[in-house]
Amino acid sequence: MSDFLIDLDAPKREVTHPNGISVLLGGESFLFPAELPLDALDPLLANNLDLPGLAAQVIADEKNNNIAGGIVDLLLTRPHLPRTFLAALRDVYLLLLGVEQFERFTAQRPSIADYVRLTRALIKAYGVSLGKLSGSPTSPAAGGTTSSTTSPTTTGETPATSGAAPATPPSSESAAS
């Protein structure tokens, strides 16, 4: 065995939901994984769905103040889109729940609103957002402005010995006398 070990199980023991994420629907309980497995994103990143292309088109339509028209255009130019997206979403849930739980879950006939609420809650629990495919729900937001200087750039003399106070320059009163 190597002297160097990267223990990927240690962070899993310390996640916010170490035993998984319980979801209640129709009186039944379902257990989602504590962390989002990477392969769970595969259905959403499939070439036939082309989410990056869709996102680019929506952003362009938003810039042109044509979101409603853009959605109509998307549906006319990609008539398979709604079914493809729903199939991808079901595949994501199948990967997260496994076959047995997924069959019980779909037997509850979750509504569109159920899927929307659950997806939003899982995105928050997993700490995933647009443009951020991994991360911690407790990590601070990146970005922002750079802070400005709050003190003079020089602080005077450095003490010669550790713990000693720096030399104090004479005050204006003692210098005048």
C-alpha cells in the first residue's frame, strides 16, 4: 500500500445529509443519495437534448426581449424537445433512486409541480446551480468587488524580537518641547 492516501469517503461522512435525502410523496418515503453522483447529469447533457444550445438561444432571446417568441421558435424547430426533456428528467431520477425506488416513485404519479418542487429542493440540497455542476451548499459565493485598503500602506518599524513592541515615534507635543 502507498504511503499517500486520498480518502474520498471522509468528505462523504461529513456532508450535510450523511444518510441521504428523504423525500415523502403520497405517504411513501424515498431516499435520494447524500451527494449528487456525476453520472446523474448524463441524461441532461446528452447531445439529443442539447441543453447548451438551448441555453444560448434563450439567453439571446432574453437579450432581444423575445423570450415568449423564442420559446415558440424552440418548440417549432425542435418538436421533440418536450418529450426529450421529460425522458431525460425521468432518467436522472432513475439514476438517483435506482430501479425499485423509481418504480415506487412513478407509481405515485408525481405531478409536474411535484417534479419542479423536488428538483428545486434537490438542487439546493446538492448545492448545484446553473453554471456550477459541483460544490458545497455551504461554500461562499465567488466574485464580487475587490476590497479597498483600510489602513496606511506602511505600519512603521518591525520589532527586533518576537513579541516586542515597535519603537514609538515621539508625539508632536514632546517633539515641540
